Amino acid sequence: MKKRSIREWLDFIPLIILTITAVLLIIARLNGEILLQWKHIFGLMILPLNWITFFRMHKLGVIFLGFTILIGLFGLISFSPAISIHEIWYGKDRIFPIFYGQSIFLLWLIIHMILSLRYYVGILTKKYWEELGRDINKKKINPN
């Protein structure tokens, strides 16, 4: 098994935060305080995939976690009992939307980017995706 660096362990912090929030969501459901909505269920299904991906292919796991947080930001998943979507508009007549989504995910996205921004450098280039594909193929051939 490969020894992880401190920087790689720090990448787990946003995932741990999401997991704690999901556990609190499940506890609230078991206490009968809330009913789970499809956004909760979808989020709870994605969370174990994040953990598996993190341990199997760390770089891909970080990117998948960023995607998970991003879809949560836009309200497609939720880990909190109260799904609250906030809107911030520019101008008195609500001309231009500045923000639409769950504000807690914005905080989690900022934390994720502070800790793991190095994995996103060059993400829009073909070279980045070719290297990621090679890393995934190498991991399939040699799982250790």
C-alpha cells in the first residue's frame, strides 16, 4: 500500500465534513424530524462512491469530490435536513442572478479549493485528461 503525504490526507477534510453532515442527516431522519427527499437520497448514494474513488484513485477522487460539491451547490444534492436554496440578484428589478444555490456548499467548495486546487491546474486541457486516463489505466493493470 502506498504511503500518503500530508497534503493527500488534507484532501480528505471536505469529504469528512460531508460525511459528518450526512450522518447528522441520517440521525435526524431516524429521530423522525424529517423525511428524506430525492436530493438527500442522491447525495447519500454518491457519498460512498467518493470514499471508494478517493482510496482507489486519489486524483480522480478529488475531482469527483469537487464535482459532488458543485452539484450540491446548485441544489441537485443535499446533506442537510433543510434544503435551502438562496438567490442573490443584481439590481432592483432582479436583472442578473449573481448566485443561486445552497450557500453551505459554497463554503465547502472554497475549503476544497484551498486544500486541493493543485489537482485542477490545467483541467481544461487535453493533456490533463490524457494523463488522468493513463493513471487510471495504470491503476487497473497494477492495483497496488
